[in-house]
Amino acid sequence: MSKQVSDGQPQGAKLAVVIMAAGKGTRLKSRRPKVLHEIGGKPLLAHVIAAAGHLVTRGDIFVIVGHQAERVRAAVSASGVQFVEQAEQRGTGHAIQCARAAVQGYRNILVLSGDVPLIRPETLEKVWQFHQSEKAAMTILTAAPEDPTGYGRILRKRHHDTPEVEAIIEQKALTGEQQSIREINSGIYAFQTAPLLTDLDKLTANNAHGELYLTDVAGLLRAAGERVVAVQAAEASEVLGANTIAELVALDATLRAATAKRLMAAGVTILRPDTCVIDAEVEIEPDTILEPYVQLLGHTRIGTDCRIRSYSVIENCTLGNDVLVRQACVLAESTVADGARIGPFAHLRPGSEIGEDAHIGNFVETKKARLGKGAKANHLTYLGDAEIGAGTNIGAGVITCNYDGAHKHTTRIGERAFVGSDSTLVAPVTIEDGAYIGAGSCITKDVPAGALAVGRARQVTKEGWAAARQARQKKQE
Ligand code: UD1
Ligand code: CA
């Protein structure tokens, strides 16, 4: 934000955003601070910070922390926001009092609630524009949901042709007639800083919770002859708060439904979208199909023409085009190149890089394993700390013994090699291009290119042994 030359007011940046996030969230009955509960795979507070980040730079965002402050800070400090401490949580009005020193250099502040996470940047922009054009001291974002229970209500001025507001009345203080007001306070406001800071000191805790309510500032500003206005959000769903686990789950469903809708609008097929769990930042190219009960988490990216079959869980992975992930696979922090086939029941652990057209079959586990183009490990295998060249075939039951009890070691296998079934490869060990490993081998020494290595006990065959044994047994009887 550009610095403004003052006209009698303190010089400083124009707008700061203050996010109230110090509350405990008693109604959640949870040990985790409310603003760190997640929807769409991300903490509530992170959603609010992301929305605020569209209006101001991160340095102009002040997060008020209090309950489990260290934990809350740690969770979002990477975003570059500032923090203000509210050591004792004495209400939303008190929270803003604690931010006084931080915000007095700004002409205006936008106050957001850390537990109202679905707010869109466009709506915040609308509030900010309305606040400026109305030259208001306080602008309240409101909504008219089906069920307003639990929210503060907006007491409008009687004339209908003005956006002006008389007061905000909290649920517990509603008198008879006021019970029918459907317009709610979203907990999101714009303020001119100077009149706000003057009236903040006049707040009293004379209410049902014995707290200092920020909402009382509306009435105080009105009494001081200041302009207090309301602007309604287009969709009530965007300003719903999360005070209980049921409300959190409802917000999560709303957010995920919106994500699925966005993806489908962009050409992705999601069969039974209500059964899929797709995080907000997942990206998928058109013509990919997600079967029911798929979970796509974190920063997962999937190319075009892929098919992800049911019960697979994919977290922070990048998949190319034409990839098939069969049923019940678990993929984490891995990449899968074009045309690869995974599963069913495969486990790609962090650092797996599956090459183009490679196959990872059932009950195969990989970790920090790189498979080249067309390499195959189709059955019952563990590949950890391994490099496997293009066109190499890993037989059923092969195991890289990568851990000696103290350190991890690497197994290197060249191109077009063949590792027979049930072989154990004791790392560090290198098998060069085109080498063959006999089935059932325990390989402890490097194998040169094109060689055959067999590391197993020689078979002993005793002709007629069974009959001889029977005869011995008969004699003993
Ligand atoms: C508040 C509003 C209510 C509005 C609703 C919208 C007040 C008095 N009431 O009620 O009119 O309809 O939001 O969702 O403001 N917080 C602090 N410090 C505190 C107390 C709270 O930082 O001392 C934070 C909380 O962490 C939360 C936010 O402020 O993120 C709102 O507090 P909460 O207790 O949830 O207020 P509501 O009862 O929902
Ligand atoms: Ca709330």
C-alpha cells in the first residue's frame, strides 16, 4: 500500500488488516485452538490470511493471538504476517484494544474474524470500497442466512433508503421484536482508525459474557454522531462462522463442494463428488476421471487423461498425463510421469519418482526410489533408496535392504536389467546395465554389466529319498 500524505491525520499506510484469532473456541470442546482447526485441508486462520493477502501486503496484516499463542504463531508465521498478543481474552473489543499500538499509524483498518474462513477477497474488496465511498466510521459486512441463531443482529435505521445502522445486538441481548431480525453481523468490519480508537475505551463488560464486545462500538460511534453503515454479502454461506465441530464440518463440505464444482467446470470428471475429499489447492487438468471415494490432498497436481480409482489417497504429489492409479493406493510427496500405472494397493512414500510408462503393481512399496522409463515392479516389492534404470524388470518379492540398523544405503540398478523374484539386494550395491540376477539371490556384491549373478545355496536333489524314508520308518515300528 502506498503511503498517503496526511490531512491532519497521522501519516501512514492507508489500510491494515487485523485478524482476531486469540479466542479459545470453547464451544468446539477441543484442545486445538479454534483457528487451527482445518477445513479444505488448511487451518481456518490460513484461509483468512490468504483472503486478506489480496488487499494488503503481509506486513500490514496483524493477527491477534492469545490462547495457545505460540502454536498459532508457528502455524502461520511463514506467511509473513505480524502478530499482536492478547494475553487475556476479554472479548473482541478487548482484542482490538490490544492492537492499538500496531494500527494507529493506519488511517483505516479492516477487522476479520479468524473463524470466518470462507470469506472471498472480492467481498473484502467490496466492504473496503463501500467504506470509502460512504465515508463511514464503521462499515459492517452483514448477511441474511436462513437461520440467524447465535449471531449478532443488525439494527438498521428505520428509513429503508439508507445503509445506516443503529447498533449490533448480540443473540443473548435480543428483545422480543428484535428476535425476528434476520440480518446478521458477519464479524467483518472496516473502521476509520481514529474514531474507533476513541470509542474503544468506552466499552464496558456489562453483558451476558462479561466481555468487551467490539460490536458495541457500532452504538457508541452512532452516539458520537459518526456514520455506521452495513453492506450485505451476496451469499450468506461465505460469512458463516465455525463455533462448533458440526459447523466446521459444514464449512468443510461447502468448501470442498466448491472445489469439486470448480474442477468439474474445468473439464474434470468427478464421479460422486460428495464422497471425494479434495483440498482447496489441488489442480487437475481436463479429461481426468476421479472415481468415488478418492482423496486428493495438499498441493497435488494431476495432468490430463488420468484415472484415479476408488479409495486412493494422494497427498502433495505431481502426476503427469495418462496416469492410471488403481484402487486403494497411497501416494505421498512423489512424482509419477506420463503413462505410468500404479497399484492396486501400492504405497509410494516420499521421494518416489516413477518414470514414464513405468509400472508399480500390487503390494509394492517405494521410498526415495527413482524408476526410469518403462521400469516395472509388479508384485510384492520394497524399493527404498533405490535408482532403477529404464526398462529394468524387478521380479515379485524383491527387497532392497537399505538399512543396516544405523544408516540408509542406496541400491543402484542400471537399464534393462532383470532382477529375479524373491531376491534381496543388500545396499550399498550396484547392478549394472543389462545384468541378470537369479531368482532367490541375496546380492551383496556389485554385478557388472551384462553378467548373471546368482547368490543362493545350490540345490541338492536326492533321488528316491521319500521311499527310503518310508522304509526306515516301517522298520522302527
Ligand atoms: C462474534 C460477534 C457476533 C457475530 C459473530 C460472527 C462479538 C461480541 N460478537 O460472535 O456479533 O455475529 O462473531 O461470526 O464480537 N477473539 C479474540 N479475542 C477475544 C475473543 C474472541 O481474538 O477475547 C476472536 C476469536 O478467536 C474469533 C473471533 O474473535 O476468531 C470472534 O470471537 P467469537 O467468540 O467466536 O465471537 P462470536 O460469539 O462468534
Ligand atoms: Ca465465532
